[in-house]
Amino acid sequence: MNPLIECCEQNLANGGELVLSDPFIEENTDVVTYSCMNECVLCAQTLFVLFEGERVTGETPEELVENIKKALHTWQEEMG
């Protein structure tokens, strides 16, 4: 079972599409995109996803990818 990442299409259009093309994230998670996640204030301020329901943010697409990978490694350690 892979952890779930939920993304807002509008947020991804601001540079977060790098999340969807990262091979490690693609292989180890299930990604769902929504047209809007009703997080408009957050969406306008920073890049973000929900990782297993927890908000993960990044100032740049690269930082967002790294923060998702950290969350993924933590999740994998906890799940054994």
C-alpha cells in the first residue's frame, strides 16, 4: 500500500508539476489531483500537497519535492 498525495491542479500549475514527474515519488506513492482543494489562500502563497492528510509545503518546486521525499521516508520507516 502506497501513501496518498493529494494535489491541487492550480497549485501544480505554479511549478509543482515537478512532483508528478519525480520517479521516486511516482513509484512510491499514489497521487490524486483535484481541480481545487479549497485552500486558495495557501495555494496563492506557496507550493503544497497533502501527504496522507498532512500538509507539506515548499518555497520552490525542488524544495517541495525534497520535503515530500522526507515525509515519504518517515512514513516508510513508521510502516516498516
